[in-house]
Amino acid sequence: MDVGEGQSYTFRDVYNEVFPVLFKVVYNIIRERTIAEDLCQEAFIRYYNKRFPIPNINESRYWLIRVAKNLAFNYRKRKQREVSAVDRIKQDGPKIQEDSQNDLVKEETVALVKEALDKLPVKYRSVLILKEYGELNYKEIGKILHISENNVKIRVYRARVLLEKVLNLGDLNVL
């Protein structure tokens, strides 16, 4: 399948270039590898079925990230109770490992940050996930979310401030 008129790239080219970033974004929203892979595949199926040309790989990338992000948040909303139960099970009973104490502290810190991230409103959580886990720049995030680059910068700043409050206070009482 040729993606765009006069373009020299194929569906496989788009897939190979975009899948790694798409997976990072979805995985850090869902935190379940198989579900994240399924949602990424669903995004690519929708892209393939779209059948009208997209000007270049970057436009394809933005479209796919936007679709996959929405699929992930929709899945998460539907499955919130299940995810919460799984998270509680994961947090119950720390795993005893032969690794150093630093590894255990690092795991606990990552879990605390992810738990705090879950408490943020979606508009702040999504920009942080795209920025930190998706490794996208402000301009790319703006295109994905259909907001200005300055608005992205403001949301990232506010998200980081809120995340710090949640980590320090343990709850998001400010909203």
C-alpha cells in the first residue's frame, strides 16, 4: 500500500518508524504490554483502512499517536476498576529480590510516580506521558492534541507542579 500520492514510502515504512513511539505512549497509559500492543495494532488497522493519502510520515505519525492515545484512554476508562484491582495486587506484598536495595527503592519510586501520575487530570497526564515517555517535543505534542505549542508548555509545567504536589501530599486536593 502506498501511503500518499507521489510518496516513496510504504505502509511498512510508516509502521517501522512509528510503532516504537506509539507503543511507548500507549504502554505508559495502559501499563499492560499485550493490551498496549493490541491498541497499537488497532490504530494501525484504522490507519490502513483510512485509504486516503497522508502527506508524509510525520503527519501519519501524529495521526497514529492521536488515535492510539484516544484508544488507550477509552480503554482505561472502561477498565478502570480492573486496572485498579491489578495495581493493588501488584503493590501488595513487595517482591523480594536478590538485587541491591537501590533497585528496590527505584522500583518503589517509579510505582509512586506512576500512581501520582494516575491522579492527575487527563489533560495534564496526557502531555506528561507524551513528553516524558513518548519523548516528543512540544511542537509534536501540540499537533497531536490540537493545541498550541505554548499551551503544551503551560500544561507540562502545570502537570509537573501538580505531580509534585501529589507526591508531597499524597492527594490532589487542589482540584
